[in-house]
Amino acid sequence: MTLSPAATPASRTPATGRPPEIVPLVIPHGLCGSWCPLCPPVMDAANFEAMMAGPADVRAAMERYAPRTRRDDGATERTLLSFYGGSMASLSHRSRSSLLDAGEREFRSSRIAGMRVVCDLTGLFRVPLDEWRVRGVRSLEVPLLSMHPAVCEGWGGADLPERAERAVQKAHWLDLEIGIQLMPGLPGDSHARSVAGARALADLRPSYVRILPALVLEGTRLEHWWRELGWVPMSLAQAEDTCGAMLNEFRAANVPVARIGLQPEFDLLRGPRVLDGPYHPSLRHRVESRRFREMALNCARQQAFQRSLELLFHPADESYLRGAGNKTLIELRRRFRFEIVRLSPDRSLPRGTLVAGRRS
């Protein structure tokens, strides 16, 4: 069993207003079902059970991450035990119960604020979510993959977007956080379909989303599509363009984007090799930097005849604005001949925004 760092969603807990801490535990892919592009084409159930985590792994994860759950600043109040990777609903009753039992013991002992589980859209309506909530589940993460029926038809059914809407409604009714995973670039997908899907999903108001462009991963169904069926994944430039446009849709609707880009060595058991596709270890930085460069150029065009340019932004976005090697600032000076490009951090501005100052 491999324990790996998990990304923290941009959601906020009411008690502290800060992101939750995460105690991560990986559930292997393999029995999710035909909807899952990250499962192997054929999986031996016995081998799957041999890889499966158990209560001892929960205890080990708690011990490994205990220092950050025992601080005196309220961290324990927002710590989640996160079962991520494969779908919890796909597990046998025995495996699922043993993990939830172990998590519930941590919850009842007040060492965690709750559990986060991945659950596919088919299984979500079969499992007793109300009982799970009583046992300490506070957050659901749902692999939707796409909001376009034609894309979903090959991965679980054309009605998946409708089921996603009902899932979000059910989670809100049960007072559960719900995050949605989208995978742009799947067979049958396009830039327009992905962006329209992001707009439609934003209207449902999930708690957060993850944007994970489809990669050709060794030993998965996507490798079969790539080798046998002629599927061509997005290039890195195409993924940056599509993810940036999707990010714009979610930002406009105030839906947090927790992650951009799948990290196989962290997100999946045994970290399969990437054979093709838009993999980059810092994809989010590239996407954000590209967005900020476009916004900065628009600001510059509005003040093209001024001697200087002032840009106001949230201080946490400065690295995105500068770009790798200060690329954006260099381009602004080269193209518009500004004598001064002044960067002015402003905490009153929302994350992801950029405005031109009035001084020139």
C-alpha cells in the first residue's frame, strides 16, 4: 500500500475559513466499472484485494500525518481523512466497512473532523449516504469526467450529467461537501464541449472541482483507446487553452478549482507511466500564467500610449502574473515600450483577477 500526498481543495470550513488538512489514503483503481478510464481493461479481483488498504493503513496514515493534525491552531477541527483514487462504492462490503469503521473511530475520537470519499455516480445512489454522514463522512468527490452526453456515453452512460445534477442536490440536502472531477480531452471530447460543460457544471454549484486532462497511462483503459482505437490525446498547448477557458467559467461562478492536472505518482497507486498526453508537473502554474499573461496584455492595450503600466492583483497570484522567468513582464516591456511596469499587490482583490491601476 502506498501513501501519497493529496492536493487540498480550495473549499473552506466554516469554523476557520481555511482549507482542510488532509490525511490521504489511496484506494486502487480496478473494480470501478466500465465508466472509469483509469482502471485496467481487465483486473483480477484477488490481486485487487491484495492491494487494498485496511484499518492498519488508516492508523499508519494518521500517525504519518499526525504532526499537522495536532497543532494548537484549530487544525484538528478541519482535518479530513481522505480516501481517494478508486470509488469507495466499488469495494466489497467487507473492505468498505473496514475502512469506514477505522475512519469512524478516528472521527469519534475527535482526531479528524470527518472523512472524504470518492464515489462514482452509479454507486452514489446505491450507498447509504445518510448513514455514511452519521459515521463521519463529510465530503464526497465524484468522477463525472464530462458534462457532454456524447462523451459520457462511452464512460457510464449519456445520462451522467443528469445524475450529477441529482448528486449535487442530494449532497447539499445532506449537508455534505461535493467535489466533481472533470477529464477534458477524452475520446469524443473537444474544446467547445469541455468549456460548455464547465459552464453547465458551474451552474450546479458544486463545492469544488478538479480539472484533470486525459492522459495515456500505462495499464489503463485509456492506453487501450490510444493503442487500439486511434484516440489522440490533447497536446500540452491544447490542454492549457482548454483548462484556462474552463477555469474562467468556474471563476466567474465562484466555484473553487482545487486542482488542474493529474499527478499519477501522487493520485494513483503505483504511479503508472505516462505514455502520451498533456502531462506537466506544474500544469496549473502554466495555465494560470497563461491566463494572467492574456489579462496583462489586455490591460496594456488599454494604456498603450502611457509611459508606465501599473497592475493590481492579489499577492498570492504574483508568480502566475510574472510567469516563468518573468516572461510576462519581459513581453509587456518589449511589445509596448513601457518605461516602468509596476506590480501592486492588493489583498482586497479576489484571487485570479487583474486590473490596471490609474497611475501612469
